[in-house]
Amino acid sequence: MADHHVYVLECADGTLYTGYTTDVERRVAEHDAGEGAKYTRGRTPVTLRHVESFNSRSMAMSREHAIKSLSRAEKEELIDEG
């Protein structure tokens, strides 16, 4: 069962944030409430732009790292393809 997720948010200032969670809806709500990552606080509201699901935490964490290593243009391409 694919219950590990990597997501990309677009913050109100136009920046992109990538994270990992087991519950996307809850995590996005936490970011919007200012209870998520320090980076997204003050950059709300956020918009969910991309989600990928995996069967294991390690696979999801590896993908999160890979996405975080992408350039802004590459992340936008990923979102557009998604």
C-alpha cells in the first residue's frame, strides 16, 4: 500500500517547498495553519502542486531528496508533467 508521500507546495510568495508525509491532507492543513515546517510559516497560504506516493518510507525519502536537488525550472517541469 502506497502510504508514504512526497509533495510539493507553492507558497504565497511563489516559492516551492518539498516535503514528506504519510497524510497529505493533514500535512497541507498544518502548513496552512503555520504549524508545518519553519520555511512555510509566514508564506501561507500554500497550494498543493504535486504528490508522489510510495510503498516504503525509504523510497519516499530518497525521492524527496532528489526533488529537493532539482532546480526551480526542473521542479516546475515536474509539476507541469504531473
